[in-house]
Amino acid sequence: MTSLLPENDPFPTAHTNWLRRLWLLLLSVGPGIFCVGYTIGTGSVTSMTKAGSMYGMQLLWVLVLSCLFSWVLMEAYGRFGIVTGLTAIQGFKTQFRYGKPIAMLTAFLVIAGQWCCLSGLVGLSATAIHESLCLFFPGLQSAAYFSVLVISVVTMIVMYALLWYGNYGRFEKILVLFVTVMGVAFIASMFLVFPGGGQIARGLIPRIPDGPGARMMVAAFVGTTMAAPTFVVRPLLLQGKGWGLAQRKQQSRDAAISALVMFLVSGSIMACATGAILLQGGQPIEKVLDMVQTLEPVAGRFAVALFLVGTLSAGLSSIFPIAMVAPLLVADYRDGKMETRTPLFRALTGVACLLGLIVPICGVNPIFAQILTQVSQVFVLPIIIGGMLILSNRRSLMGEHRAGILLNVGMTAALGFSLVISYNAFLALSSLIQTLTAG
């Protein structure tokens, strides 16, 4: 077990033995940590916060279904990877008729969606840091654009340096740290302003709330929770971890823990917004700092600090893996191997880091754009789910490990859910376009 610890053990004393055990436990579910990183970022925090402030816990059922189906799909993609030795894009490329264009289209849609998300994430993270600093240094408010831009540039330089010199093991440890801090911060914040059992129970009843923007918020929930790269990249991450058929049970446990962490963290953010707004009788939240200011009179500066730390960790935990998605999928299409120190990897992560500065440079409010990007993510889900539903049932590929009744039911239900949500997203975007055109 001690071989898993980094050379500079962060918990060297006997008095912190429990921290060392927690660290080792998190490292043992490393691929799932990447999935959490892809799923929960500053954009997710904003969506969950806004939904909680507008509708309370009414959209909890969407979150439950999204996390449930994410578990099913992580299990399916993970099982496919460790049984066949193939990655997702290689599977699409080699096992389907017209496999090359299908694989290229899938990789392109995932990369394009994630690169669009990245710029909004950087803008949101930098803005959150800037607004937090303004609480202590009000004079910075007059230099908002310059402050946000400097924070964004510094963040991307640090991220790129980590990507330049890193390998899978180092990436995993960094994400373990970010995700752990994020989870502890948000869950602790939730208990300070817990909304009550009645609100939670009503949120489990499937319904779309009345009011403008409800359909779009439902689609954004699914787009950010059932994130396409979470599934497509998973076999590649398992390969990087060195897992094979002997780790089948460990893979299944990793998928389940990952989905559970997604639900707990996302649900705690929504509950925070619901509790804070109900206790204060305030207005719907438009940005993360609105919620922080609402939390302060209820739970004090401790809650403010907790939530800000969680928000920053959420942003960093998403920026990091999203910057990696393009080189991972391009390498996947070429030879199905995870490569992190090649010129291609460094070039494409560099492009991603530069694209991440678009929103800060333009000075655009990233919140609305981020929600739109999350909505657009749902349209690739039917391709990803349908493709794996076919591959995981091929006896020639999977043998005795092909999908059973429960996994097939889960994937079929996930496919139906993704089609319904895609239609719902189409209606929401059409309505938005009509409104903008009429305006």
C-alpha cells in the first residue's frame, strides 16, 4: 500500500494516519476521480445554484436519474475497456460499419463541446476569485476586467505547466486533492443551511417546474451531469491506470463511487441554494457570489469561506481534465493509447489553455453562455449510449462478460432518457432563438 504514496508523503506523521488512509482510498478509485472532474465544475456549481434558488429542490429527480445513468454508462464503458483492451473511440472505429466517420464525429463533438465549456469555466472561476477578493479589497472592483484577466492568465499558465510535466499518476493525485476539497466544502456548507426533508421529498417527484427557462435548466442539468467525456475517456483512463480484467470488481466499485460522489456534491450545492434562499426569502441567484452573500447572514463567514473554496476547487478540477480531452481522444483515434508527454499532447493542451482565455479577454459574462454550452452537450449522448449498447452486447467482443439483463435495461433506459432530454433541449433552444429574434 505504501508504494501508492507520492515521494513527498503529504501526511508523514502518525497523528494523521487517518488522512493517509483516506488519501490511499481516493487514489484507489483514480479513474472515477477524473469522471468527477469532468462532471462537476464551476459551470455545474452555477447551474445547481441557480436551479436551487429558482425552483428549490424540484429538479432533484433529474439529478438522481442523471447520476444513476452515469453509473450505468461508466460501468458499461469500463467493462468494455478492461475486457476487450479497446478504448471507446477505437471500438467505434474498428467495430462498426462506417466506423471511422462515426469515431471522428464522436471525438469532434466531445472535443468541441468541452473546449466551449472550458472558456466559460475559466471565466467563471476567475470572476469568483476576483469577487471574493473584492470582499476584502473593495478597491479591486474598479479594475474588474484587468483583475479577472490576470487571474485567468495565471491560472492557465499554472495548469499548462502541470500538464507539460505531468503523467497519469501525477494528474490523478492533483485531481484527488481538488475533488476532496470540493466535496468537503460543499457538503459542509449544505449542513449549515439544510433545506429540510419535505423539500427533498418533493424534489423526487418527476415534473418540470413552471416558469421561463425551466426546460433549459433541465437540459443543462443532464448536460453537465451525464457529461459525454466521462464515458468516452473512461477506457483510456483505465488503461493509464493499468487496470485489466483482473480489476473488474475494482472497476465496478470505482464507477459506483464516482456516481455517488457526483450526486452528493451536486445535490449539496442545490440544497445550499435552496436553504439559503428559503431562509432569507431572497431573489433567484444569478451568480455564485450572490449565494455566498446570502449564506453569510445565515451561517457566517465560515460558510462563505467554505463555499468559495469549494467553488474554486470545482473550477480547477474541471479545467484540468477538460484541457486534456482533445489530445486524449486524438491519440485514442490514432492508436488507442494514452500518451501525456508527446508533442501532440503538449500542443493540443496549449491550444485548449489559449481557448480558455477567450471569455476573460472579451469581458463577456460567462454564466448564460456556460448554461447554453451545457445544454448543447446532451445532443451527443444518444450516439455515445447507443454505440456502447451495441458493442457491449457483441459476444465476439465481450464473450461471457457481455452486458446482462440489468445493464441492458439501464443502458436502454439511459438512451430513452437522453432522447427525451435532447428533444426538450431542442424545444428550449428554439424558444430562446424565437425570443431573441422577436426582441
